[in-house]
Amino acid sequence: MNFLTSEYIALLKEDGELDALLIDILISRGITPISKPQKGRQYGVDIAAIGNDTDGIKKIFLITVKQGNIRRSVWDTGPNSVRQSLNDIRETFINISLTSSQKKLPKKIILATNGELEQTTQVSWAQYTETYKANNLEYQFWGIDDISKMVSDNLLSERLFNSEMRLLLKRTLAFLELKDYDLNHFKKLVDLILDKPIKTKKPLLKRLKLLQICLNIVFKWAEDNGYIKSAIYAADKTILKTFEWLNEQGHFKEKYVHLEFYEIHILRRRIGIAYFKKVSGHYYIEHSLQRYSRNQIEYSLTVWEEIGILANIGLTEIKHYQYHYDSKAPDAASIYHEAAITIAEALIELINKNPPSHYPLYDDHIIDIAPAFQFLYSIGFKEQCVKWLRTLVVGIHDSQLLKDFFPLFRANYENLVDYYVGTKKQDEKSSMLLTLLADWSAILNSTEAYSDLKKIVELFKNKLNLQIWFPKPETENFYLSNDYSRKSGKVKHSINLYDSLDDYKKEIEDEIKLFTVEKDFSAVKIGYDLIFTITSGYHRELPFPIFWRRFIK
């Protein structure tokens, strides 16, 4: 356990990660922070806290946080050196930042780092602390081994992080680099951590903290070894299971639960942004994704997977924008808005530079297309939506006319290969993809795309059964788990593409009134409707129509 904890702690950044972990450690020991890390002049103190020490005496804890090993150059070079920070605490912070009552308490100055005190600086540290110690002033060093032990003792007790959990985490990390690894060990780990209901605050928070630490370990491991995509799926599993677990117990009525769940959401967002930064340069190069595929079919499947991932990353940014906008924090909201625009521009480049984005292979690609349109439309890229819609419709039409190929209603790789190369004749009878594209023709008011869709149906002599899936009230019991669109809901079939696009729009508006049960789901009331897109993408299940049909008005 200490090995895994040390591996995690060693990867933490000084600002926003290591200092946040130290605050959690202090709180778990009953020590209350009185000042938290902030930008600007701090006079050497990153964290100030008050509480009883291990000897039972109430003290003021003044912590300066550094990253990595404390070597000679770090000890006494520059304004941010260890020695200068210690001097600032002793000479300035204590005198000007503590209250008169706090000044009377014994004070412990702590040098904390996720590294070690190297041998070359051990003498300097010993001489300094011996020189400046006093009756009410003492010094302590917290290195990575000390912090790991405190994490194990105070946050991850054996009762919470048992041998089975450790084994599952080790196996997750061992298999993480495999391309086809399905993260089954991590899924079991998350299920094991959230294995039973918890009613009280402290044990509940410990479980949620543990989840964050485990996901962070997977993220850091994946990031350092170059396969962040695995961490994206791990984050989706974590957020879905956590939401389900908290919601079933009614915990979202507590503000602290909202805040802790938001921390997991923030971590998921960080993983998505890290992935985007790593791969976004490829989106601007012609046929860039082809180099990661063994053949044309895999190239196409890779493109569609990437579109779905990028759309989810973008929708997460929009969720942050909406949150800060509604909270009347326009400056913060604008940051996420700009990030969303950057991601939208990259998505358009991905679509334009990789032609398979015009030729869906599976009907199930609506799972990727629906959030992509939703994201682009929400950020204001309506002209680009119209252009992509037209190329999709023309691409499907030409594939059917020239190659006798139509997106498979049931995803099956072996059948796909046979149909794609023409060794077997295809006989598709149903499509939900065309219904989605007809809906977007109505939303975007594209009579051209709608007319071309009707031509596709005519190629099948009007025998192609257009369908759409709607959730029902009981879907709320299933939608966070696998097969929810097969276990619940209802399918409207034999959909008619009317001569007039306005008539089709009118039918959508009528169906919104009849079939919009999602508005009563607890996720909508809680304000986390992003969960519907996450569960659709993660489980490869049908998307919820209301999240694009609401744009019809």
C-alpha cells in the first residue's frame, strides 16, 4: 500500500495537488487549517493550521511545501529556496500574520515535500533547526515516506483500503498499457469501494477521497506512460458509479456531497484536457489518424471513437461554463467558453482532415454523432454543423449507391468486414442514424440535407424502417448501467419523412410534449444532466433524444 501511495504522491505537483493532500491529512488528524495555499506573497507559509500535535499539545503548524528532493541547490539558491522560506516564516509570518492569541501557542515549522532530504543537505537542515529552535518553536521534516505513512494511517486505513483493493489497483496499472484492456480490474475496484450504503459524513467522505486517489493514480500512471485514453474511461466509470451510489442513498441533498462529487468531476475534466493537449496536434493533419490504424476499417472506427471522446470533452467544458455563468462568475465562465471554442475548432479540423467522418459504418455511431452535433451547436458552430450534416448525408447516400454499403444496424466487426469488402451482400432494414440526421436537418433548417435523406430512403424503395428510442420513467432505474436502452424505454418505428420539413418539425415538437420523461429524472433536478451523455458514450448505448431535440425551438 505504501508503495502505491508513494508512487501517487511523488507525481503530485506542488501547487493544487500536494498542498491539497496535506490539507486533507491535517483535517483527518483533527488539525484545522487557518490559511490555505494562495498565489502571491505568503512569507514562506503555504499552509497554516491549528490543533493538537501527537504529544497532545495544541500548536500552530506552519508548513512550507516543496516538490521533489531537497538538494543543495534547492536548499539555498534563489528567493524560493528552502532556507529563504524558513527565514520568512520565522522573521515575518509569525510576527505579522498570527493573532496575539496564536502567537502565544507553541509553533511547529514543517518542511513538506514529496521527495527526500538528500544527504548533501541533511547537515544544513540539522544546523539550521538546531540554531533557531526555541522554547515555543520547533522544526520537522515531512518527506515522501512520512506523508505516505500519514496518508495510510489517516486517510486509507486497512478497513477502507484492504488487500483486495490493492491487488486490483496493481493489476489495473500492470495492464493499463494494453490497447484492448477493458479496465475490468479498475471497474471491480470502484464497485468494491462503493460496495455498500454509508449514512454518516466521515466514512462517506473517506470513500470518495479514496476513489479520487485511485483515479488519480491511474491518471498519473497513464499520463506518464502515454496512454491517457485509458484514464478517460476510468474517469467515466468512476463518475457514473459514484453518481449512482450517492443518488440511490439520497446524499445529494447535502451540500458537502455536491462539493465532493464536483471534485471527482473536476478530476475527470483534468484527464480530458490532458488527453486533448496530448493529441490535438494530430487533428490538424490530413489523414492523421490513419497512421494508428492497420487498415481502412480500423481507421474509420478510430475516427468515430475520437469524435465521441472529443465531443464529451467539449460538453464538459460547456458544463463548467454554464455552472460559472449561472453562479455570476463571468471571468471564470469565459475561460471555459474559450476552451470549448478551442476544442470545437479541433473537432471541426478532425472531421475535415479525416474523410471517414463522412461515412458512418455502424448505426451505433449516433452515440458519437449526437454529442458532437450537440457540442458544436451549443458553442455556436451552426454553419459547421450544416456542412458536416450535408457531407454525412451525401456520404451515406453515395456508399449505398456506389458500394451497396449502409451503416450496420447491429455492430458486428466480422459482418462489417464482409459487407465492406463485398464478400457478403448486405440487407439492412432499419436505421436510427437517419432519424438523428433528419432531426438535425430540422434543427438546422437544412432543406437540402432533408431532401437528400429522402433520396436515401428511396434507394431502399421506401422499405427502410426509420426508428428512434425514447426513455420511459423506469429507464431511470437502468440508465447508469449497461444495456439500459435494451432493458427499458420504447422505440418508435416506421417514421415518415414528410414532403415538408415543417411537418417533420411539427411532429418533433409534438413528441417532445409526449415523450420527455428525462426532465423528471433526479440527475436533471440535481443539475448534472451531463451524466446522460457520459453513460451513453461509456456503455455504448443509445443517446437521449431530448438533448438534441430541445434545440428545435
